[in-house]
Amino acid sequence: MEKIWWQGEIVYQIYPKSFSDSNHDGIGDLKGITSKLDYLNDLGITMLWICPIYPSPMDDNGYDISDYFGVAPEFGTLQDLEELIEEAIKSGIKIILDLVVNHTSDEHNWFKDVLANPNSKYKDYYVIKEGKTKPTNWRSVFGGSVWEKIPGREEYYFHSFGKKQPDLNWENPELRQEIYKMVNWWLDKGISGFRIDAITFIKKDLAWKNLPVDGVDGLSKVTKSGRNMPGIDVFLKELQRETFSKHHCVTVAEAPGVGYDELGQFIGEDGFFDMIFDFKYADLDVKSGSEWFVRLPWTYRELNDKIMDSQEAIQRYGWGANFIENHDQPRATTKYLQKKARNSDAVKTLGAMYFFLKGTPFIYQGQELGVINFERETVSDFNDLSSIDQYQRSINEGLTPEEALHIVNLRSRDNSRTPFPWSAEENGGFSTATPWLKVTESYTEINAAQVGVEGSIYEFYKEMIDFRQHGKYFETLVYGDIARLPLESDEMIAYKRIGQTETIYAYFNFGNEVLNLPNSRAKEIIFETAKGTKLENGQIQLPANTGILVKS
Ligand code: NOJ
Ligand code: CA
């Protein structure tokens, strides 16, 4: 694959409501982000992905947009955004925004017109069906039917996600043109591209057939007929041709439901996007990302195999966006390390394990501090739509309220959405006002006071970023191919990166015992997550909770 600028970036994801609150109203904002550019620069990241900043009733915290061309007043003004883009560019940091075009808010003017006016010209901008009953038995991602009755009419509108997120009708060429105009408008503003939300949902099976029931609610998952359906390529090709291809930009798609055999179309040469996120190992602890109540046991060997399947598939066709956390996932520390979530050696090992995979690394705010999950005691402490739905669904599916609360604590999207812990002060120094969402209880110990503290998780991330970006192994660590290595234990992860001038072997020990790796071809240790690793005559000794990069 030809070398392209975005392969060498390190992306940092910001959830604007929770990053930094400049005017102390309890809600993070754009000026807050601008005020933290020095922090981000110190860490060494090169690009920001900022989750939606557009006007929104915030039912799904901005993934329900009511105006595509503005900025939510609680986040600031368009001028604040322009200032942030400008200041970021001065610090060498690029910005990508979130593009949410599968649905709008029900408070978008188009949809408001539909509700107000039976003959609205915007009716065909949405997926609306006439009838006395719901057209199908599909379940939306956030629970309940995908169909919602329009008050006073025998009409139903379709929503893949929440009720306040009506799906746009991509079958309508006029709607598509409106979207393209908006995408180009933002790209002309000097942003470097987009993370594209839930894009595989834009094509549904137009036969609108009932599906076999798969839950006690009598419904069936929308994803079976409402996601990545044949014909989606026509829309995505057009989107790319009319917008992205005309700009110097990068696109990262959230494209759930795309099989490995389809990656060529999505991220291959002349694909719809530059990179995609692969969720196949993010959800290894649950039956599915939308059914948390069926928890699955897993081993590091399985995690290794899933990661390597993903890496090999993506490498075959294009480029991937690597992550262990985002605003839809619990904290990686708690998920992947469980009892060892607060063991800083284990946290560093986990960080290095995914960071040196092939692809562009994404770091989610707070990951660089080793933030862990919270423990909420009542369901009323949750803000996230899906957490509240999963709690109720779990009880309906037979779990006790205690069990339901436990699984929601483990998986809740709120875990990663809590205010950023800047310090041990009240509310983690995020705001002097009561924050919109309660902080994670551990903020007094896990916070950004780590900056400058030798041996801290923050300093480790900084060192790791510097090693990839500015060290002598940049070429191999960024562009080198990836391949599997044999595993000597069920509690390790291993791979090699094959460059032009060297091969780098990466081994990570998640077990509690020293791991002895005989017969490696290693000659030199080039990176270790903690002191104490050993290499002698090709024999590697890895203490518990450590990782190592060696070269041959
Ligand atoms: C995926 C986003 O990441 C998530 O936060 C959101 O709720 C859904 N798409 C709907 O937009
Ligand atoms: Ca604020």
C-alpha cells in the first residue's frame, strides 16, 4: 500500500461534554478544548476527533443533530470552533469532526415540518410508512420498535436508534444532495476530515418483512435487515465522489456489520473510506454490542486471535483505526484487565499491546491516565439511553435488578463519558458547577496530576507516542506488515511487524507468572513497558504484566 499522511497520525478522541468546562456551567465546551491544547501537545498526539458539537437536544448527547450548520450553544459558537481549528493547526494538531447522517434529531427543522404538515416537502427526507399498525417487528438499537407513530395520522416513522433520532431516507436523491452540500461546507472550513457515524445503517431492506422474533419483547434486531444491505455501495460511492474525493481529508468510518470479505469495497484502493473501526474484539465480553445481558467468558488467547484475524483482514485490503476505548465502550482497563484494572504495569502493557498494531492508533480521553469504570448504585444515575434500555431489557429477559445493575455498570457507555479528571479537586477539577454527569469515584487517585510524574501511565503513553513518532523505528512501526507469532501461554498476546530493514517482535504478558520465551530470533530490546524484562541468547523473560518490543 502506498504511504499516506494519515497513516502516521495519532488520534485523540474528545467527548466535548466531558473534556473541559471553560465557563463552569457543568458542561464541557470548545473554549475548554482550546485551553487544553498544550496538554494534548505535551502528550504528543497529532489529530483530534471531536464527537458531535452541533445544535442538538442532546437526547443521545449530540448524535441527534437539529442543525447541521451550527454549534450547540452549550459548547460555544461557530467562532469558538474556528478559533479552536486555527489554534490547533498552530500547534500542529489537525481536527476531524463527527458526521452523523444516518439520522437527525426529531427537532431538526425538516422533521418538525413533517410533523406539522401532512404534505411537507420533507416527508420523503425520512423513512415514513402509512398504515394502521407498525410495518415490521424490528427492534431499534436502543430498544423498542424501530417504528414510532406520527401523532394524529396513520403513519409511522423509522428510527434505527432512539425515538428522537428519525432515520434519513437515503433513497431520496434530493436528501443526498443536501447532505453532500453540508459535508463540503464543513470540509471547506479547514477541518481535516470526518469520523462517520453508523454509516452502514443508511441502506435498509426495502421489502420491509417481519423477522423471526429474538427476544421476550417479540421483536427482532434491526441489524438483520436494516444494516449494510445490498445496494449500499451506490450511496457510499456517490458520497465519496461528491464530497471526500474533492478534498485533502481523511475519513474513518464506523461501519458495523461489514464482513472481512467486504473490506475491499470499504477501505481498498478507491474504497468508500480511508479507514474503518473493527468492533469484533471490542465486544468479546458480551454476546453482542446491543445485548449486554448475555456475558461471555474469554481468554487472552481468544483476544489475540480476534485481534490478529482483524489485523490480517484489514491489512489485506487497506488500513485500520486501532482503539481499545471510545465513547460507546466501557473503560478498557476494567474490561480487558478486570481485577488488575488499577495495576499500572498491566495498564501500560494493554496500552502498548494495541498501540503497536498496524494501523492508526486512537486514544480516548482519559485512557492515557488509566481511568477505570465507575460503580453506580442505582439506574437513575445513568444518562446513556442504551444503559437505561439494557437495564430494563435485562430484567425482562430474566435477570434480577441487582444482576441487571451489575451488567450495566460493566458495559455502560457512561463509564467513558464521565467528566475528565484533571485533578484531585472537587469534580476532578473539571468544573466548579455540578457536572452534567457524575464523575468516576476514582478521580482523587486517577487524574491528570500524573503529568510530569515519572513512571505514571500518562508519562508512559507520552513515551510510547514519542517512540512511534520520532524514534528510529517509525517506518517499521507505522508501515511494516503485521503477522502472527506462536503463543507460549493462554495469557499472552504476540505479533511481529516486518519492516524493510528490521523485524520487530512484540510480546505482552497478561498473566501473573514470569513468562519464558525460548528460541526467539531477538537480538535487542528496543522498548519495554517496565524495567525487568530480559533477553539473553534469544531467550526472553517477561515478568507478569509486562510487554516488550525486540528486534532481530
Ligand atoms: C454510534 C455512536 O458512536 C453512538 O454514540 C450513537 O449513539 C449511535 N451511533 C447513534 O448515532
Ligand atoms: Ca461549559
